Amino acid sequence: MPRKHREGVATMNDVAALAGVSPGTVSKALNGRGQLRAETRRKVVLAAQELGFHANMLARNLAEGRTYTVGVLTTDSFGRFTIPVMLGAEDALGAGQISVLLCDGRGDRIREQHYVRTLLARRVDGIIVTGRTTDPRPSLGRDLPIPTVYARARSDHPDDLSLLHDDQQGAGLAIRHLLTTGRSRIAHITGPERHLAARDRAAGAKAALAAAGHGLVLDEPLMGEWSERWGREATSILMRAGAEFDGIFCGSDQIARGVADALREAGRLVPEEVGIVGVDNWEVMAEGCRPPLTTIDLNLTDLGHTAATKLLRAIEGHPLECGVQLMPCRLVDRRSTEMTPDYPIQDPPDGEETPRRAMPRVPVQAAADRPRKR
């Protein structure tokens, strides 16, 4: 049995002797660094566990000039977007036993600068900036002594690295899904025009429809707020306009839930008469919607993981990339776009193998005159 020093406290040399490797290999294995075989890393971890070995973090920090901490600076007080980004970041940082310090700037530039100074005083190894919107925001500055990555945040400086979900690609997924299920008269209800995400999703929807030889119902999106209330109001506007529609792509799950409520109150059946797709894959909204909502997942956890991985490489001395990098979204299929067996199957369009079910073309005004279901 390897000898334990200082009244039974195991050392790195003890772990190395038990595992049959060098102390340097022990350090790499326990710190998640270096190119080691999985079997070697496993032997070191088992030896450390058997001996009850705990690395002296202070000694390691002093030797390497690092604190093994990363700051996360956000403007998302509610955590709706920050939490999944942080979960992904922690998955990547955990391999290097790096701790995360979360700071909420609340969209206040002065408060944010205070937190930047605090993080620098604590000698964090790097910073991840995230927030509630993807609109361009002021850079923390190019003179920071540590690397910075923007995750679901867009720096206004072209030399910063900004990782964002691809809203136009996600909107294209939503439209093509609605088309595949036999819907072609598609409206778009989304958030305020001042938000880049709303404009990008509208652009992606229009492009996907144009590629299929269609246009938006009413020609333009209905833009308002990111809320259920706006979803209900916009649906009323859409129905009063008198245009036929059999699909609605919504810019958020909150809007989509309001849309579903308004359609149900008007006697329109979802998904039999109208298919609905949202954005966010916010489970409390998507699963609580009646029926459960098909939606576009922004893959925020993957985005956070990628941001942290790139930050780690920069901390280790590799050059940090610059510019905006877009990451793909994915579609989560639920009942709000389900094809029902009550309608005949159409022949598939050229280039498609899967047949479509024809959706009923119900004039909006006639549907609005129906008695409401209880």
C-alpha cells in the first residue's frame, strides 16, 4: 500500500504509485487535460478514489497562474435563456474542474461594468456573455486581459466571437414542416419588429415559402409582443381579415399558446383545421398548450457547451475565433401539427416520398360563426 504523508493524507505521488503512472500523468488525468488513453485515465481516477486523494487546488492555481473559474455575465434576470446556456457551459467546464460565477447585469451598462471589474479582481480565467435578446450589444472591450465569448448574445465589435442560434434556419424548418403536413396557407405571428430575432424569423419564413411557390397569408407577418395576449389579439386580427389559412408559424411558444387559445374559442380545430408551430421549446408552454405544441428548439444547451469549449481552448493559449457564428436549430414535433386520418391523402409533390394528408380549407369568417365548444 503506498505510503500516506501528513497523518494519512494521500499525495499525488501515492496516487501515481498505486496507478502505476507518473505524477504528471495523474495531474493530467484528474484535471481533464492531455491526450491520455481512457484506460489510463480510469486507473488514475480509481486510485485517487481508493486513497481519498483531493488535489490541492490552491497549489495548482499558484503553479499554473490560473483560478479555474469562469464568469458568466447575463442580462436575463428570469433565467429563461441563461439557465440552459449555463447548463451546457458547465458540462464543458466540468471536465476541467472549473467553477462558474454568475453575474446579472440586468441590462444596466454601469452595473455590468462593475461586475466586469469584480470578475477581473477575482482573476477569472475567462468570461461568457449571454442575455435575453440576440440584438447587437456593446462589446466588453478588446483590451480585457482574458478571453471573452458571447453566447446567445451578439457583440457589436466584429473581432469578438458571438455564437447565436440560426433563427432564419429555424424558421425554414417550421415552414417546411407545415408544408409537409399539407398546409400551404400559412400566416406568421411574431414579436416586435425592433428585435432582430423577430425580423430574422420573418425573413426565414418568407424565404421558405417563396422557395415552395407560396407567400405569407396577408403578405406580411403580424408583429407585436412576445406574449400570449398578443397571440390571441393577432389571431383575432387574422380571422377578421377574412383570408383563409391552415397553418400559423409563431415567433415564440408564448405567442403560439395564445394563438391556440384564440382558435379554440373561435371553434377552429387544432390540428385538424390549423397547424401551429412555435419557437423556443419552452416545455412549460409547449407541453401546457392544448394540444401540445410543435416547436423549434434553439439548442441553447449545445450553444452554451460550444461557447465554453471555445473559451477553454482560448484559456489554454489557442487563438480565439472572431465574428458571428450561427448554430442550427431543430424541430420538436408534437400534436399541434399532427396529420389526422379523417382527411384524404394527397399525392406527394415532386421530389417527396411521403404522402400528405389534405387539410380542410375552411373560410375564416364561416368558422368564426360556429358555436363555441365547451
